[in-house]
Amino acid sequence: MTELGYPSAKAKHVSNAVPDVHLQAESRYPDENRPRSPVNTPRRGTLTRPHKMLREVVESKFLLRHIQKLSPVHHTYGLEVFHSVVNNFAPKSTHIYYPAMVARLSIVGQHFNENGKPHQATTLDGQLCWRVSYPKGKKGKTVVVKLNITAVTYYIDNMRQPLMERRRLFPSYQEAVREANKFLGYKPPAVTSFLPKVDKRTLILQRRSRFANVQNNGALDNTVIFDISFCLDI
């Protein structure tokens, strides 16, 4: 019998240890202090409803699959916080062009460096600030929680002076764009640039509304196609 993977074998070991079942096939987690029992010998409590409910939780495929995706060495809390800041400045539901995205990500980096690790607030005398909390998990027990400072935005003042200086050097938007393109370097092409080119006039003539009155032979009833060449922007 092949040895199970780490999450599956550990879950199997936990669910079997509750009713005092020790399988010899699970060589990853041997128990030398307890007597071995045959593999197919059921123990007391293995067929009870509480044990079945326990196995449904411990040996859940969703739980074992998520455990395998956890980072075994590094903590990912800071990475998740950074992604949250990126989503606030550049929502996924909004299309943002590449130059604007670069600018937003630059602001995200500065905002995260200043506020990614919140600092505890202090009084004028230098004493740390705390607040009293009554968490539900403590069942009424009173605890104290750190009182962190609010998010700082003084880095905006540091960016304002170079912005005004650039506005003075390049008074028009076109000049500012040409100068910015020198520093952006490579810009990815648009997604639609890889699609085949289609004549705009052909698309307009082929357009049909789903509310059009269609006869049995498939032709349009009382529909006149005007000469729209004068309004085409090709």
C-alpha cells in the first residue's frame, strides 16, 4: 500500500487516533507506544455518528487541498495587505491604461511603505495608547488592544512640488506625454491589436437588431437601409 501524502496521512492519523485505531499501513506516523491492531479490525467508536462527523471535517478534500497551498516557510500577510492596497488604488473592475497604471502602482508603493506596518499611537508624554475591548470569544472577559495611528498621507506633499515643477516645464498635455514616454520605455500593445482588422462599413451594414420584424422567408419587413457613408468615421 503506497504511503499517503502529508495532509491526507496526517488527517487519517488524527481521525484514527480518536477511536484508538492504529493502522500499520500509515508508516509516516507510527506509534511505537501503543499495540498494533489489524488494518481491517474496527474499534469501538469508529462507526458512531460523532466519529463520522469528525472524519467529514478532518478528512475534507477542500481542507486538505487548501492546506497544501499554504506557505510552509514564509508568512504571506504582508503580501495580502499589499494586494489589498493595489485593489483600492486600481480596482480590477475598472480598465486603466498602462501609463496610468504605472503611476497608480508607484503611489501604491509609497502608501504601503508608510502605512503597511501600522504604528501604535502615543500620547504627548510618550505613553502608548490602548483601548479596552470586550471580544465575544472571551465570553465577557476584558482585554486591551493596541490603538494604532490613522493612515498617513504626508508623502503627497513630497510629490506635490515635483508635480508643479513638471507642470511648469511642460504646460500642455501633449508635451508632457511625449516626455513621459521617454521614461516609460516598453509599453505593452493593446489587446485588440492582435485581432484581424474588419471594415467598419461592413459591420454597420451587417448589424441587425433582435427586435426587427422578420418574415417567414427571413427577410426584413419594411426595413430601409439608408446611405450612411456621410456619417462614417473611417
